[in-house]
Amino acid sequence: MKFTDGYWQVLPGVSILRPQAVDDVVAGADTLTLYAATGPLATRGDTLNRPLITVSFHTPMDDVVGVTIEHFQGGVERGPRFELASAVADVKVAGPELTGEPVATFRSGGLTARVATEGEWTVDFQADGRTLTTSTPRSVGVITDAEGRHFVREQLTLGVGEHVYGLGERFGALVKNGQTVDIWNADGGTASDQAYKNVPFYLTDAGYGVFVDQPERVSFEVGTEVVSRAQFSVEGQSLRYYVIYGPTPKDILRKLTALTGRPARVPEWSYGLWLSTSFTTSYDEATVTSFIDGMAERDLPLSVFHFDCFWMRQFHWCDFVWDPATFPDPAGMLARLKAKGLKICVWINPYIAQRSALFAEGRERGYLVTNPDGSVWQWNLWQAGMALVDFTNPEATAWYQGKLRALLDMGVDAFKTDFGERIPTDVVWHDGSDPAGMHNYYTHLYNKAVFELLEEEKGAGEAVLFARSATAGGQQFPVHWGGDCESTFVSMAESLRGGLSLAMSGFGFWSHDIGGFEGTPDPAVFKRWLAFGLLSSHSRLHGSDSYRVPWAFDEEAVDVTRRFTRLKLSLMPYLARIGAQAHEEGVPVMRPMALEFPEDRGTAAIDTQYMLGDALLVAPVFNAEGDVELYVPEGVWTDLLTGDQVTGPRWVRQRHGFDSLPLLVRPGTVLPVGARSDRPDYDYADGVTLHLFEVEDGHRSTTWVPGLGGTGGATFTVTRLGGLVRVEATGAGLPWSVQVVGGPRGEAPAGVGVVELRL
């Protein structure tokens, strides 16, 4: 939200109080508090009728400094609040009497907040002997607008050439400089400035990130209100934010997810291809079986089948009852499908239509969100007379989970947790939560309830969602998909931008509707999207009013599906490792180029390609002709599909058929390729081949090939001295092999732990 008219003037009716004179400094063992008057204090009389702004510093963990700016402190803390972790931190607090100069300092690990106690208000955040960002004399503001509403604002400086990323899933440019972003979940598709997944966090390539610890609407002006600053503001009397020191972008994400939660480990079967009924299409068991058998007949490996909304009766969403007219024997049907080796996913949402039997039950028990007068909140958008499950009520949560448990008992394995964005702010919550805060936070409670049920029933590492909405912390409940995009090349590109922006916000796993959701893609769009989708974290064929089986487009689409599905499954030894890294460290599977190559300024604004893990560069093709322009970082990169090589750093133009796209392997990579390409869950070390790309003299690296469940597996140590390449295996009791790309190949029979190759 903007409050000024240019740099010097405020908007009509707006008044801004700023800290101008520090009156007192209170240094505690692990806190620092400053009381700043909003005008000069030359005499005692200046303290009369003079507002104070209180600014305090604390830390939840090393390298993270929390800042709380407060005006009036008499408000009622209603919640919700983000669930943040904490750890013992290396803290040092010093007032002016200890620093020996007119400054107070608060240090957490390698990050220090340095506050001027005389002269103009200034807070420098410093690390590595440099200032990362600054709160300037004009940055902090306690604001009243023309309507009498109160806000608190902060502005942190941006350096020359500094780029800002993150703020959730946003479909515009990856670099957020020059953008105005409101953190407010909305069901707006992928073609506007609205987003399903809003996260009040931004990351910069200057070595730090900023997480605003406010679940309600947070307005960001990134180089817009003041072009040299990132501004964020909230309505109310206080604002809390955290500065997170890196120094690298990956380090920042590691610390962000340590604070807000790491992604859960996803089951290996979830990496396989998902096929859906689509949304409004007509289908029954015969239709579903024909799709599944058609995939098998065409040698297209399929891992998960998804039933979208109309598995339930129309006007009854959600009652969690299979439509008896269409599916008279749901338990038998699921058993028959699972006998084909499939996992089953069904669509749900947290809305209860008036015609659902659960509406009366929920109303009677007080499980539905109410209006201030005690009546159930309802409207007709989406479902006639629908209400909302109140997940702030533990009994309502258990009630909702109980309905889903019956589906799990029937044979369902996963849930597509749709919606959760259109949450009203004129309602009353069971726990008294602030409705403004619950608008964004509702989705967190919704997805948490479903995910925790799956973990309880299936076990840790076996739970997986297909979720659309989220806010900070939602990365704990993977997987998230990109929402309702159109079936065009333009929407394919905007979907990728959304996924990369979400990755820069701490989300480790992400998917999208292959071919697009709205409308029917022409065969060219579908085939290009297939390659992109099957080189994403998770891969799903889904649409709105048309089927997405490949043969509905043309026979070449079948061939492209087969090629890239089998390619992905053969890469599972690699994908399982980077998935484990997302779970353990918070580093995403799909990475913007700037995340993997922060030292290369050429990658800063690239949002049409990405790194799949640390070793594979993927450049989707966004046109029918096959023309693509991609940036290749430094070194000799090898195309995994063709063996062709290209040397960077430079931009490259190529043309690709529908069965291809730029898929480049980073120099120095040891890429494990599995012996199977028919399913995602197999013994990855059994028969694995290590492909060595541009392994230079003096190279030494260790490659872990996980076992199922993310533990065990095998470890391979690769060294090269002169013309000799030596590979030593630990934990690999089964056959494996080594292929130096463009050079010799070596086999290791069962029980042999070393292979040596002479180049």
C-alpha cells in the first residue's frame, strides 16, 4: 500500500509518525529494546503529547534477527500466528555504554543489527564486514490514513543491481523489483497479479532475506513507493519481521525453512506420472479403466490415477460419498484399480454444500464458520449454500479427518486439497482468531489437517497432497500445484514463473497441469508441455472440460509421453537424492538459475529455464516450431538426450522436435541413471549406471544413491588422477556400472566395490 505522493509529500489525509530521537535503550540478555520519540527531545516539555515508537530485537536462531515495531501495545492478541521454530542462538547484546559509541548492537550468529542511538534513526543489518540493508530515517512509519485506519510500515534499502525474489507463487516476472504485491490468497488463475500461494517473504541476491511474521494482508512495494527500498506494511499497531542472513540464496532458504518448517519427505511413487479424469468431463469406471488400460497398451508407465470433483454427486460437495449412480461399487472399483499397481487420489475441498448431509451435521455440532450473529456463514459461489469447516476447532478438524479416514480405509492413497483461498473476513472463528489473519492462514490449517491424517494412517514419508493454496509454512505439506492455467504456450510460461517464484519462497516440491487446465490444448502445446511437466518435481495430466490422455491429441503425443515418462523414471536415483535434499535442507527440487548460480549475473532475471536439482538444466520450448533460446553458464555442458556439447557462459539458440528440449548436464557431474524406467519406486542402486560428464583431472566427489524410504542405498566416490578414473562403491552389493560420457565403460558385478577406467 502506498502512503506518499512522490518522495516528499504524503497522500491527502495521511499522517506518518517516524522515530526521530532515541530516548532509552534497554539491553537484556537476549533482547534489545529502543524507545524512540517521534520528534526532537530538546527539553522535558518535548516529552509531552509526544508519541513513542518501540522497536525491539530478538532472535529465534543464529543468523536471524527479529524486529518488532510497535505503537500502541494494548491490543488483544487474537491469533493466528505462524508456527515458528527456535534454537539456541549465539547472541550478543550491547548498549552504547558497551559499544563505546552512540550505537546499540544486537548480534545473532553472523548477523548484527546496529542501531544509532543519537542523531537520525538508522538500523544497519551487517554481516561479513558489510551492510546488507538499512532501515533509514524515513523508513519506519506509524501511519493513519484518511479513513482513520492505522498501519505500520518498514522500508529496507536495496543496493545498486540488487534483485528481489519470492513473495510466494507469482506469475509475473521472477524478479520482483518494480512490483506491488499484496499477500492475500485469491482464486484468480495464473494470468493476473493474484496468487493462490502468498508468502510474506522475499530473498535478495545481496545475501539476505526478509520474512514478515504477519499472517494477514501484507502489502509489499518493491522499489515502487521508493525505488531504492523494499517496503512492507500491515494494518494495525505493530509489525514484526525477520532479517535472515545467507550468505548464499540456498543458505537463506535453508534458514527460512528451519524457521517456518521443512518439506516432508514424499513417497517415491508420487514422482511417477499422475493421470486425472479431468474436471467436468463425463466418466465412470469403464471410462477410467479404458484410460488406464490404454496407457498400459501403449507402454506408458502410470503411477497414480486421480478422480476429480464429480466422483461425488453434483451439489453435494463435499459429502465424501461416491456418486452411487456412476460408481455403484467404489470399494470394488478401487481394489480393481489398485490391482493394476496404481495409487489412487481423490479431489476434496474444505467447503460443505448446503445439500451435503454434512452441512446439517456440522451446523448442529458447531463445526462450521459462523457470522457474528451466530448463524452459519454461507454463499453460493462454487457450491449452492456452501459453508466452511472451522479448522480452528479441534473437534471440527477431527470430524473432517474422520470423513477422510473412511476413504483411506476404502483404498484411497492421497488427496487433492483444492481451494481454501476464498475465506471471508466478516466471520467469527471458534478460537476467536482475527478474521483478517485467518484469510491467508486458513489454508495452512486445512492442508495440515489432511496431511497429518495421511501421516497417521500411511506413515511418515508416505503422505502426499496435491494442494493449490498455501501461505508461509505450507511447504511442510507437499506437493503444491500451480492452479488454473489456460492451455497455451503463454500460460505454460506463466506457470513456470509461478513455480520458480514459489521455489524462492521455500517450497521444495511443485507441479502443474500438463497441457494447461482451461480449454483444450492443441497438440503442439500438449507435446511441448509434456516434456516440461515430466521434467518437473511432480507430473500430472489434468484438464477442465477435456480428457488429457495422450492419444486424444495424436500418436506423436503418445511417443513423447513415453519418452519423457521413461526418462524421468530412469532418473529416479538422482531425483530421489534431490528430493531428500528438499526435505532435509529446504533447497527446492526445481531451482531458478539465480538460486544455483548466484555468482553469475547473467542468471539473475532468467525465468524461462531452470535447474532440476544441481546438475540438470531444463529449458522448456514455448512454441510449436521448436525454437528456444537458453542461457548456458560457464563450462562445457552436455545434452543428456543427444550428447551434443555447448560451452558457456553464453546465450544459445536451438531448434528441437517435439521429442526433445534442451536438457543439459552440468560439467563435473556424476549422474546416476537407474536400470528401470517402468516405475518410480525400485531399488535404485541395483544395476545403476554412473554417467560421468566432463570429470576433470583432480576431480573427487561423492554421489549418494538413496534406498527406498530415503535411507540406506549406496555411495559412490569418484576420483580422477591424470588418465585414471577410479570409482569406489559403499553399500552397493548389486551390479552397477560406470560410463564416462564419450569414453570407456566399466562394469562391476555383484560384490565388486571398485571400478577403474583408463581414459
